[in-house]
Amino acid sequence: MTLDNVRKLFERIQHDKALRDKLYKADGQAGREAALREEKLYFTDAEFEEMDDVLHVKCQTQEEAERFFEFRNWWNFLRRT
């Protein structure tokens, strides 16, 4: 399910420097989509927005919430560049 791919990316991006680098270096939106498809993590912007509140609510601590907000802000910046 592609909605779950947002959660998977959130988990992987915290520890997978190679994946972060691949997404940073991707050539625009098409490049990021290709990188996500290659990693079997593809999702649409609408699916990201839908999962935003779900993932936020699942945060159990202040630290988890802060990590999530960092991820969300990073992804929002990345997808707009």
C-alpha cells in the first residue's frame, strides 16, 4: 500500500544515508519519484498529506514528534525544489 510507504520512508530516512543522498541528488520531482519507485517507496503528494496526521498522532514522545516534524519539513522542502 502506497500510504504505508510514507511511514516506511520516515523510518528509513532516519538511518539510511544512501537513501537520503539519492533523494537529494535526484533530478527534480521525476528523479525523486524514480528513486522512490526503485526503493519500492513511491507515494503521491496527496498520500503524503493524508499520512501526515496519522504519523503525527502515533508519536509517543516529544522527541518522536520533533523527528517527525523534521522529516515532514525536509520532505516538503525537497519536493518543492
